[in-house]
Amino acid sequence: MSMVVIATNNKNKVREFKSIINNPNIEFKTLSEIGYTEDIIEDGNSFIENALIKARKVSKDLGVIAIADDSGLEVRALNWAPGIYSARYAGTHNDEDNNALLIKNLKGVKDRYARYACAIAVCYPNGDELTEIAYCEGEIIDERRGTNGFGYDPYFYVEKFGKTLAEVSLDEKNTISHRSKALKQIKERINEDFSIIR
């Protein structure tokens, strides 16, 4: 069995990673599960750069295959903000604060088009790397709806479901979410042992 380290301690993300990859030959470990406590400075200028920074550092430090993502919300009317700053949009790393600022900044704005972006990076001890990026399109509504999901999900309305991402099940979310699409694209490029398909 191969071990792959998911470069996060976010339990929601880990659950999505495992449910999409769904490979009994792979043992996924989080950073906390392997006792990794190094600070990782995400100072890239794009989602792909930040995903690579995380996966590269963990892979290099531990000599393992590492997979990481960087994701966020892009709102057209806000010049695609908050973008790579989505998690710290309000400066507090708090979902409620971020959502409150988002709704405030969209007050009176008619164009509510938004998309979630997710970049996935896989880094190998030998220096090989894979990256993919995918999107989930929707619009921002003013009222919070649903208790599932995380981040901006309660305000991210998807017309296909007639619901926000916080109102749908994980299985439903995995059919359209940015993270599931990016993970599925990565899955198509790896073998059962997580090695790269040549």
C-alpha cells in the first residue's frame, strides 16, 4: 500500500479527497497524523503556485508523495476577488467574517456571477509534479442557506440544483464541485499506486 500525504489538516477537504480518489491501495495521511508542524508560507500569485508550494515542501521534507490544493472564490463584479485571499478575505481566517464582508461588498450589485476555483498539485520525491485546475460556477445570494459545506458554500447558489452548496449532500457536491473536478482530472493521470501515467 502506498502512502500519500494530504498537505492540509482541514477535515472537510480530507473527506473530499478520499471520497473522490477512493483507492483502497492508497493510505492517506494528513499533516497532523504524521506529526508535521512546519509552517508553510503560501506566497504564490495563483492557486496553482500555492498548491505547488505546499505539496513541494511536504514532499521534499518527508520524502513522500504529497498532494495539496489551493482553492477560493472568484467574483466577477469584484474583479475576481477574493481569489487567492479567500480564506483570509476579512483578515481573520473566519468563515463568518469572510461571508459578511463578501455580502457587504456586493450590496446593490446586480451581477452576482461567481466561481469556485481549485488547483491540485501532486509532488513526488523524485521531483515529478502534476497540476490541474477546475471551476464550479454559480452566483452569490444575500441570505445564508444550508448547514453542509464550509467557506462560502451557504451563499454560493448553483442553478442546476436550485440550492446552495451548503444545502446539497456531499455526493451531489462531488458531481460539480471545483475540488472534485480537479481531483478527477488528477485521478485520470495517475496509476493505482499513485505513480504518474507515462
